Amino acid sequence: MIKEFKEFAMRGNVVDMAVGIIIGGAFGKIVSSLVSDVIMPPIGMLLGSIDFSELAITLQDKTAEAEAVAIKYGVFINTILDFVIVAFAIFMVIKQMNRFKKKEEAPVAEPTTKDCPKCFTPIHIKATRCPNCTSEL
């Protein structure tokens, strides 16, 4: 059973998938930092020193027993920007991969006609006599 699991885990597609998930997780952190630390501060400054991560609609204030209840739409805006940047990056990677991918050539079809060696009329490939000049092939 351990041998079967080892064979399963070491197959190429399982290892490739694991590497992709790990790199994707790391890439997600980079994009989140890009949005929250690089993109949103200048946008907030242009809009009057707004910190998008703190934008929220408070439904209920904080009490001694419970935290405040709020709709944090600023964090949602940051998450949407994260998604758009990740989707665009994936689009660009796939576009480049498709560009470099070797285009498969269509198989060449077998010819169905040939030319008569005497009169050069196209005739069926299996013909033994030319219908135009009646010469034997």
C-alpha cells in the first residue's frame, strides 16, 4: 500500500499540481501586497487620503460583550483588485504559453488524383487507363 501511494505521489502530474498550488499561493501573497501596499495608497491619496482597508459601514457599534458589526466594503474593493490582477497575470502567462506552443500541423491527406503522363489530365489515383487519351497507365 505504501508502494502504491509512493507511485501515485511521484507521478509527474501530481508533483506538477503541488508545485503549481505552492507557487500560486505565494503569488497570491505578492499580489495582495501589491494591491494593499503599492496600488491602493496612491489611489487613496488622490481621493483625499482614504485608506480603503478601513472603509466600512457600521451596522452596530462595539459593546462590552460584542465586537462592532460592520460591512467592510474597502477590504472587498482590495480583494476585487487582487482578483483582477491575478486574472490578468494568468491571462498573460497563458497567452505567452500559447504563443510559444508548437502549432500542430494538420496531417497531409493522401492524394486522390494523379496526372496522366501522356496528356496531363487529372485522373483518379486508382485508374489504369486515362479517360481522356485512353493511354494505359
